[in-house]
Amino acid sequence: MICAMGFVAMIGAAYASVPLYKAFCQITGFDGTVRKAEVAPDKVLDRKLTIRFDANVRELPWKFTAEQATQDIRIGETGLAFFKVTNNGDRPITGRAIYNVVPEAAGAYFQKLECFCFSDQTIAAGETIEFPVVYFVDPKFAEDFETKGKGEVTLSYTFFPSVEGARGEKHADSSATIQSSGLGVTAKAGL
């Protein structure tokens, strides 16, 4: 009986390990995983960082580019970057952007308020959509011994075919709407 319970517990742990690891990485920023933030910090430092943007596509007929190669922001300041995606295919396709930060230690401090990467994105054939990303680097970045000397952070995205989209399940709304925010009036697409 003890062996059977141990066996069932090991199988359960195996199935739970992937979502638990993903949740752990998102909470802690472990392995360069960027965290979703609810509010921007109220403290902005004089120290500037260069944020580099990288855009990649795997197994999709999409063109995906960052509208800017780099941005210089102060630590704690809210940044706004734009990415453009074009579906060169002949049918609507749903994709999901996976993201990461380099150096990995910066993942605990690089946070996003709004991002297309939080959900699947469905793009019609021939359609081009511009996606905003609202982000900041937490002021604690300047205090951590692993990151305090770093002057550059790279935010990298890779779009893959969505597993949920391939099965015909839930899709993100890719229609653009105009929304007023603290950063002014912006186009909000599929956020």
C-alpha cells in the first residue's frame, strides 16, 4: 500500500512539476523570466540602462520586428516599446510570444505592465499589427550585487505557433482599440 501511494505521488509530482516550475520562474524572475507587474515603482533613479530588443519567429510565416533596436531609460522609469508583426501566410494564424531577459539576473527586476506576450495572438492573413510593451526595471536592480554594474539588458521575444490556437481553443483578440493611459493615447492590440 505504501509503495502504491508513493508511486501515485511521484506520478502526480511529475505532472505538477511543469506548471509549478513556470509559476516559480514568473514569481521570482528565475532563469531570466520576466514578471508581470501591477503598478510601476514610485522611485526613479538617475542611473540609465540601455534596453535592447530582439524579435524572432519559429515555425510561423510571420515577419516580427522591434520598432526600435534600443532604448535608454532610467532605472524605475516606465518605458514604452513597439513591435510589429505581419502574417505573410494565407490564413489566420495564432501564435504565442515567449520572452526572456539577458543577463538572467536581471529577470527578477525587469517587469512588464502590458505585453502581447501575456496571451495568444491571432493575426489574419496579410494583416500587420503593432503591439506595445510597457515595462520598467525595478530600482532594486541597482542594489543587487549580480546586476548593479550592468548597463545593458536585452529583452528577447520568439513567436511560436500556439498550442491552444492549433487545437481551435481560445484565441486572443487581435483587433486594435485606442486606449488612454498614463503614457498618453496608445493603440492597444491584443493585450
